[in-house]
Amino acid sequence: MTDALVRIDDLNLARLNLISALDQVDGQRDWAVTYEVGERLVRVSCLALPEFGIPHGVDNDVNVAILDYFNQLGQPTDGTLEISATQLMRLCGFHRTGPYYAMLRESLDRLHTTNFMVSGGWRDHPNRRWTTAKFHIIESLKYTNRTGGMFDERTVIRLKLADDIVASIRGGYTKPLNLEFMQSLSRPRTRILFRVLDAMRVHPERPEEIVDHFEVGLLEWADQCKMNNQRPDMIRRALEGPHQELIRRGYLTSVTYDGRGRQQRLRYEFAPDFMPLSPAVLTLLGRHGVADGVARQLARTYGASTLMRAVERFETLVASGQLKVKKTAAAALVHLIKHPDQYPELVGGSMTPPRPAVRQAPQPEPTEPVEDLLARELAGLSEERRADLVVKRLGLYYKGKFSPMELDVLRQAVMSGRLDPHTVLQEALRRLASLEAQTFVDTLRVHLASLEAEE
């Protein structure tokens, strides 16, 4: 994936916040919260296995990393991902040491075995309704291990996201996530609070609408953060550190309390520079070559709905020949956005859909062969990252054809130099193109079996 990929978060998961903002849960295995939103009664509950406890702390980092990788893969319809433990740790921002391998495995097991139920609060965005959902965040989980069942540098993981989560993301109920900023925050609790607050800036039924402040009752907020404490003084104490860091880092401009005791309310004031922007708008602008920084500035200035209408108008005018692009599409589009009165109105004043040829304009053929593009992509990568790229690409090209153990052996063979990543990927693509996919799978399996026997 390119650097232009918009990092996203699922609004259902982020707003409901199924992961407790606690560093330790001391064996707690369930929670349930009930609240009203207008005429809706929402109930959210969690039931975990005693040996794992409820999802908490760094489980948020693991959850976000999995969603990010799902998005990188193009949001596969079946929600299945194949990834090495080391790559997932890198996406989580974890150090690659023994304790972190153990922590990752426990977190995955916890997300896999914990039951969640959401009644009346799970958004079916394409159908504009609120529904009930019951799921594990990770519905199925397999992984390789070689040292007493623990993860190590060779571990390859196959997991499947819950169908409800896959449908939510693919249905567009998402918001951009500043992943780099989130991972730079010092504590899991602060990272969870940032994720929930960032979701609360977005209107739950109209994600393109953003607010500049958020007010909530203190006890209600403790429920939202799944902090399992009803003493106002302890809740405030637990939030104080994250509040200070988010203000110091420029995400919040202020946090104020009003009232006394259990009637206290919180008011968060957000810094405008951290305003979440619509993934749909950024994608639309990016499709016409508008740089990410320019797109974000335009979104903050004009708003999502104005920009979407402007792009639709631009595409229609170009398709009809009423607008000639003299330099670049990006420059022409930005000029139309900033000077709309200089362009002709559409017939009837309505926005007619752009012609398919505009949306699906053929891209120039690459000037270099596929094998050269592969070589350029692999150049400069470490052996480990080359191996992870091979696992990632084979997971996309040959979904489910190779077991986690076979991918484990493949990854290690690439890292040790016994398999050339360029040759493997080139052959994988060639066999796909010539409709000989099964031949490639069978041949590689035999070779991997021989490599494993040599170990």
C-alpha cells in the first residue's frame, strides 16, 4: 500500500468503546452499561473468560492495528487476515521482545474469546438504522508457535474479523484516525481516551458533521470508558493524566468540570487542527491528484458536503466538455472549489451523476515491466520486511490456499535467503495470469515441505 492510504477507524467500535480504559482489570470478567440516546435505549455488555479478563489497555492498540491492516489489504469481504507476529507488533507500536510477544498472544486470545452484545446501538449505516449485534472482535484465530506455545519471531497469524465489523467498515461507517499521533501517546489509557474522544467529534448518523466540543456527565463518561468505578473523585483522578497529555500535545484546548459530586459534567474543547476528516472526501480529492495536506486544509475550510458537491460538479463539467483542464486536474479542481462563481451552473441547477468514463478513466500503462516494479518495491527493504511482504501478497493473491504453518516456513525461507522473494512473487503473478494458480500452490507446497524437513 502507498503512503496515500487514509488510515481509518470503525465508528461503531470507537464510539461504543468495547475496550476498558484501565491498565489492569484484576480478574474482572464482565461489564454492562445501559443508556438512552434520544428515544433509543442502548445496552452494551461484555463477557470474558476468567483466565483472560475483559479487554483492556493495550488490547486497544492491537484492535486498531488489526483494523489498519484490514484496510491496507483493501477490506477483504471475508475479513480474513494473514500476518506475522513481528509485523503486527510493528503496526501496534510494540517493542519486539519476549514480554511483548507474550502480551500480543494474550491480547489476541482475549479479543477472540470475549463475547460482546450491543442492543440498539450498532449502526447499520448503509440502511440508516440502529441494530443489535453479537460477536467476538476476532471470530476465528490460528497461529504457529514453536517454543512451548509462545509467540516468537517466526509466528504467522491467521485471523478473521467479526462479520458485523467487516460490514460496518465496508459500509463506510468510518472516520480517519491519526494513528501516528495515537501511538505516540504515553499510556494505553490515554490512547483509548483519544480514540473515543475522536469518535465523539463525529455525528453518529451523519459522519461528515464534526463538532468542536463535547459535553458528557462524569459517571456516564466512566461507563463509556468502561472504567468500572462510580466514585467521582477516583474517576477524575484516573482521567487527569490523559487530560493533561492531550492538552499538552495540542489535541484538546481545555477540559472543564461543572457541578458537584455525581452530578458533575465534563466539557471537552477540541483543537481544530486535529479535526477528523471524511475518508470519502479525502479519497475523492485524492483521486484527482489533490495532495493530502491540501485536501485536509480544504476540508477544514469548506466542509465535507460542500467539497463532495464541488467534486461532483467538477467531474460533470469535465465530462460535458464545459470545463477544459489546462494544467492538472488537481489545480483545476482546487480553483473551482475556491472560485465556484467563475464556473457555469449545471443544466436545471441539479447535480447529474458523472459519466462512468470520468470516474473510471483508464490509467496510463506502466512504463516498466511488472518484474521491474516488483524489484523496485522490494529494493531497500530489510529481509524481514521482504518476507512480510511476500506473506501479505500471497494472502491477497491466493487467499486461504496456504496454512499458517506453510506461511511460517515460507517467511523464514525468505528471511534466511533460501527463497528469493522476487522470484516467488513473480511466479505467483505469472501463474495467476495464465490460470495456473493451483499449479503454483501445489509446487510451492512441495518445496516448503522439503525446506521444513531440512530444519
